[in-house]
Amino acid sequence: MRWSSIRRSVRVGMAAALAAAGCATLAGVAVSAASGTASAAVTHHVYRTAGQGVNVRSGPSPSASRQGWLPDGAPFTVTCWASGPAVLGDPVWLQGSGTAVNGWATDYYIDTHWNTTADLTSQGIPQCGSAPAGGGPSASPPQAVVASAPTVIDGVRLGIGNGFHRWGSCTVEDFHNSDHGWVILVVAGPNRYALVRNGMLFGWFDQGGAPGRLGCPVSDEFSSQVPGVAVQSALQQFTGGWLYWTTGMNHAQPISSASVGAIGWAWGCVARAATGSPCTSSPANGRVPNYYGYCLAFVYDAYVNGAGVRPHGGPVGATALAYQWYKDNHTATHGPPSDMTPAPGDFAVWGPTRPGGAGHIALSIGQGRVITTWDGMNSRIHVAQVSSIGPGHYLGWVSPGV
């Protein structure tokens, strides 16, 4: 399952280029509160489509037949949600109705505002096919042991398992000879299964497995899989939180829902970077394609647009400079210049390369890599190594304070 419709290699000699880039200000970043509430059959609206509107489809997938179309701002009355192929990092699809059209719309373009799917359920939007009260992804999987497992999940041949059994609050079956070696199949609902494998499996074990704090998986693994980009990231949702993995990581790590949203949004920008519709800065910043020269606005927007939360601990506004998020930030957690492996979701910060310069800031995706705007070598939003950007000017990392 793809994480986005779904977000990289620089070297020495960028001092003059960074000075010219001037990714200084965060002028006029549009921020909308993420406090909207939703309930079953409550009307929401189409938003952030840049005037393109959203298609309404016959099922929870971009490949389902098109039933109609709704413009930006049009009402859409939501009745329930379901998981499906992710759109720009958002795997949720909403069933509902708009003006003269009924069907499914990707949640990414509907203003429901949530951090985890458990929020949707608690707000009164049930998971499709479940009871409005007590249902949704936070509920425990069925208590009854399932008679038999499927033989193939998401194209993975499972082989022969040891039979369904209880582990913690999960109904699971172990397979030791699948296409991915040892995998665990988990019942996630009626005729729904979640497969835990590779680094996700070991990360789950690190957190105590099914009896531990993460509990049972409620989704399959979502992967970035951007064509032409060797680096990938993946995540999986559990009843107690999220696990995150990226290329080179042996064991997946816990990650906050806010960082999930920010990184997912940034990966979507990587996917769009070489297309005719790249991510652009806010109108106040001139709608600059690929946030060229607006690195601070980019990392800020990743959390605002991807997670509905505002980073804090550093300056914002027309006079804010990228490096100030490290130098003038006294409220958030910091890492020193010797630490070039900030945690996924943290900000990596570089100092100015000339007097009065702005410096640079980028969003960490783990393993010493960041999703970054113009960094002296590549003008598109891309993935790069922390060690490759601005040698000698790296200040360290800082948490986004969310």
C-alpha cells in the first residue's frame, strides 16, 4: 500500500549558492486551526485543492470509477471512513454525499482535521461497516479465532502458518516461510487483515509486541515508493500509535502522529517535485514552486498542512531566519553539530554562509537524511544527506515543539 500518491544528493561548494537562495522568511504563512469537530452525517467541505476540486468515486480508491466532482469549498456530508490507497500521505477515504453526487472522497481534500483515525471515531465518524459507538481502529480485533487465513496478502505469499491464536488482544497467525521470511498476520476486522513484516515486525517486538504499548496493528504498511528515488520510508498504525521505518533502518521506531503527517506531506511534495504541479509556498510568499528560497516555510507547512499543528519554539513571520530555529530556540530539544542523525520529524538546521545570511532548515526522515528545498545543488524538493549540505555550517537539530 502506498503512503503517498503518493518526498535528495548534495556536496561541497554551496556557500555562494545558499547565500543566493535566501530561504529566510516565513512571511504570511497561512495557518488554519485544526480543531474542527466531526460527527456522522456532518457536513464538511472540500479544501486545499488549489482550485482543482476533488473527484467523488464509487469506492475508497483513486482507481474506482468517477461518480462526480466537487469544487473547492463545496459541502460534503460524511457518514463513515475506511482505509484505502493513500493520497499525499493520507490513507483515509470518506463515504458521503455532496451536491447531486454520492460516493467516496479522499480525506486529504476534505476538512475533517484529525491526527489519527481514532480521532475520527471519537468525533462520531464511525469506520464503515462498524457501529458508530465503540468501533473504529481503536477497538480490539474480533475475539473469535478465525478458521483459516488467506494465502496471499498484498501480493505476499504467506506459505503455511501455525493457525490463528490469541496474542495479547490480537488474533494472529505466524508464518515463517513467506516471501519475507517471518511475518505475522493479524485480524484487523471482518475480512480485513494487517501484515507485520521486516523492520516493522522487529520494531513491534521492541515495543512488547501485541501485549505491549502499541497493541494490535490497524493498517497494513504504507510506503512512499516515489519513482526514481532509491530512499523509501514506511509506516504502520497500531491501536497505541505508529511505527516508522526508512531505508537502512533495521528496526522500525515509534513516531508521533504529528510527525507522520508532516513527513507524509513532505514525501508528497517529493513525488510532485518533477511534475507540472509541484508544492508551492503560500500566496503571501508568492506561490513559489518547490518552495524555492522558502525552506523555513516548507518545514513549517509540513506540520500545518500534513498534521494540522503549528511548530513552535522558533521565530516566524516576515523577518524570521532559518538558522534562528536553532540559535534562538530555547524551548525545544536540541542536538549538537556532531549529531547528524536527527529523529524523523525533527528539523536539521544550518548556519548562514555569509554575514547576514539566512542559513537553511530541512525536515528529517531519519538515518541522517532530510527532505529539503533548494540546498545549493538541487532546486526541487528532494532527499539529501545531512552531511552533504553546507559542510562546516551544520548547527545541529531541533525538535518542532509539537
